[in-house]
Amino acid sequence: MHKARAIGRKISEIKIGDSRIGVVGLVVDRKEGELTLDDGSGQITVFFDDPALAAGVGAGSKIRVFGTPLNVGGKHELQAEIIQKVDKLDLELYEEVRREIKKFEREVGQ
């Protein structure tokens, strides 16, 4: 079975109907089986069944999460399929690149 490609999203951009997304941010809280991710646009609870998915991830870790968004009680949550530590990623530069790509896509699409 082929899975749909994950769409890069800011937490504030997550839409009902998104099947797979990728989100980058900072872990602000970690509990057993879940963590809270903040990307500057909002926070989302990320759930994971396998503790090995989040091995070495704790509060203050920069991560990229690929998974399935869920809408629970009008609030988005994310069921993680992949969690990658990206501690060396410059989040400000990453956001600048995302903005430039969106700007380029708008200009080309016109």
C-alpha cells in the first residue's frame, strides 16, 4: 500500500482533510506516549504508540514529525509515524526558506 506524500504544514495551517503532514518545531512538553510541539504558529499534541519513535526526544528538542492529523473536539492532534530529531536545524532560517518557497509558488502560479 502506497501512502500519500506528507504535506509540510505550520500548525496553524493544518486543515481538516489533510491525510499526512510534516511539522517542524520545538518540543515544549513530553509525557509517556505524547509530546507537545510548538512551531511558533501554535502548539499541537503529538501521539506515538512506539516509545522508540521518540527515543532521545525531550523538552527543548527540535524535531520534525510526519503523521496523520486528527481533529478531536475541534482541536488538531497528530498521530506520529516518524519523529526525527533536527537539533542542528536553524528554525529561523527554515522559516525564511518556507516563506520564500511560498512566495515563489504564488508568483509562478499566477
